[in-house]
Amino acid sequence: MSVAKVLAENGHNVTVVTALKPPITHKDINIVRVPLSEEDQKKMSASIGSMASNDNTNVVAMMFRTLGQMRFMFDKTRDITMSPIVTDLYENKGNKFDLVIVGFFINNYQLGIAHKLKTPVVITSAMPLSEMFSHMVGNPSELSYVPTFNMAVDHGQTLTFKQRLTSYLTSFGFSIFSIVLENQNLKYYKQIFGDDPNMPRYQDLTKNISLIFFNSHAISEGPIRPNVPAVIEVGGIQIKDQPDPLPKNIAEFLDTAPNDAILLSLGSNVQGEHLKPETVQKMFNVLSKLKQRVVWKWENLDKTPGKSSNILFSKWLPQDDILAHPKIKLFITHAGKGGVSEAQYHGKPMLALPVFGDQHGNAEKMVKEGFGLTMKLLELEEQPFHENIRKVLEDPQYAEKVKRFSQLYRDRPATARQTVLYWMEYVLRHHGAPHLQSPVVHMSFIAAHNLDVYALIISLLLVFLFATKLVIRFIYRKCINKKISKNASKKKM
């Protein structure tokens, strides 16, 4: 939605298809909403709650578990794509679109909409570049020095043998996961577009991708790696150049704080009801006794964990604007990429309580950089929680390190928003900009990895060795026969 707003603010007419109420609006953004039923909302909440109740530190195991836990969401995304409200967008000949932007959620089959509209397609990802995207744009996988899936590695340092082995095994596990995923997406693709002879093979959909925008900034965050031109990094795209004024109640609560303040938010997906009641109570017991004021994102205001003069519960929070407030000295976060980026941008130290997805990797990396600490939410106890809060607040090294990083993170030739606008319009100006694509996108697996060349070289080498063996054997036999003949001649004499 931040990308959509950038385009709308610069004169583009943007139509957004969504199941959820978007947090960002604009007069030039036309919202096409296919709302979830009350029952669907409960199922979605249950799916997230199921993920929040598991230990998701093992990336590969978490990915396979996600396939089952989020089956409802995957199916719902397919159903929304098949909705008459959505199909009318490309079947109605009166509609005219110049570009399709797909928000990535393991939904490659939706790229078929761009083919229906005969437009270029751009993908936006809330995640950094990973193995999940490499095949889409032909990005090289350099497993010897580029860690997979946000593995925590000192910035600019080489990988140890153990890290390289872990990276390789993780990549292999993801390759298996991708096969399962692609079979599922192929099924969805056939269900949505049927046997339309004008549609390309599912396997060819990614060959139409012009660009992918990633929520990362490798120069400051790492890892340093080679990227093809179709990879565009816009980490912090949701962060405003100038923060908006805070809602009156939040502004007063923070402005009058005698001992600074803390922001606590576990993101938009994980809600208070997804957490164990005893965990919530432990968090409240600690936070309510602090001298700092706490702004706590909590959805059910009729049923809060308790009442305390130093805690302000709010159903919705303008997180970026709150983090920009000078009184905020600590961000207690689930370590989603968006929240971590905002804290890094505003120079705020963190205490991470990761839940699922990339959050554990984000948290470990944040700790590695010295920006704060992390804890297991499922194992949270009052004393360690209190001690970690005090440590991050009272030890100046955390704030100093993240503030120094903030300067590096902000130092760019163009802001994330300017970058998005330039490259979106570049794709429009150049009719999809196919010249940006890597040739690898259009090559088979065999050709892209030179397997046929290696096969030829090995075959020639084997032929050469075999021929050499025959020649040596022939020479050897000639010599032996000659020697035998010579010895026979001597005996006759």
C-alpha cells in the first residue's frame, strides 16, 4: 500500500484488490475489496494463532508447517482471485491498465492476471531477497558467502564452514519446499484460468516479470551479494520522510511522560488473543511496574490485560510516527521486517519477541548488530523480561549502535519512495523494460547451469581416456609381441 500511495501521489491512477481494509488511502487509489466473512476472519485468526503457538526457529520445518497451518489463507487468496469482482477487471474490455503489481504471498499463479491484461508485471515483497525469488529473475545463488533466509552473520564477514553447510542444507530444504509449493500453485492456476489456450504455461509466468521490489537495503544491512538489474531494494518504503502528527491521546501521553516511553507492538497479524493468557499477564505485570510509559497495541479494548496509569492500550497505532517521537527509547517488537526497518531508521533499540516467518532471523541479526536483545515469546518469564528491558534501556551501547546505523541506513542517492517511483515509471516508459531481464530467466535448468557443456566435456574426456587406454594397450601388446618374437628367434639360434 505504501507503493500504491507513492504512485497515487505522483499522478497515477491505482486500483488495489484486497481482502483486508487497507491502512493507507488516497483519492487516486480505487479500492476493490473482496471482504472476508466473519467465519473466514475467525479461520484466518485461528491460522495465525496456530503458528504463534509453535516454536518456529527451524526455518525449513517452519516452511513445511506453514503449508498446513496457512492452507485456509492460500485457498482464500485463490477464491478472491476467482471472484467476479476481480475477473471483471480483466474480462471487461472497457478497463485499461498499463501495469500489474503483485504483492508476494506465495501466489505466483496471480501473475496470470498480467497476461490477461497484456501488461508488464512488477512484484513487491515485504521480505528481503532470498532463495524464494532467485529463480524468478535469474539472480545467482552464491551459497558460499551469501547466507540463506536471514541467517545472522557479522556484516561483511565470511561464512564459517558450519554456516556454509547450514546455508546449503537450508537451500536444499527450500528446493524441496518449492516443488511442493509449485504443485499447489499449478493447481490453483488451472482452477482460475482453466484450459484457456491463450494463457501461457504456469512455468512460464515468471518470464514476464519486469522487476521485484524488496524490503531491504544491502549496503547497510547486508549481505553484500551480486544482483541482477531486476532486483530493486526499497527497504523502509513505508517510512515517511516527515512523520505525521500523532493522534491527540497518544501525543499527550508521550509528550507528558516524565521518564520517557516504550512502544510495544507484535504487528498486525499476531493479536493479543493469539498469545497464552499467562504470557500476557506476565508481560503486563512487568510493564505496569516500570517508571516509563508504555504504548501497547491491543485489539480488544473491552478486555485488556489490566489497568495501569503508565500503560496506554490502543487498537491501532501509527507505528512509524510513534517511533519517530523523541520520548520513545525502546521498541518491544515481534521483529517483523517492517518494524525492524522503522526502528533502525529512527535509531531506536529493540527487544524482540519473534513469532514466525522471517522474524527469528530478523531478531538474531538485530542482536548480532548490537541493536538490542531477543527472547522466546513462548518461554517468557517475568524476571528475564524485566531484566532485558532494563538492560536495553540502561546500557547506552544499544542506542548508540542503532543510531550510528540509522545514519548509514538513511544515506542513499534516492529515498525508497523516489526509487519506487523512478523504476515503476521506467518500466512503463520502456513497455516492461525486457532489456533488464537476465537471460537466465529464459533458459532451461540444464542450460543455465551449463550441465550440457559439462556433460560434453566429461564425455570427451571419457572418450579421450578410453582411446588413450586402447592406444596404450595396443602399444603394450605390440611391444610384448615383439619381445616374444625376439625371444623366440634367440631360442631357435
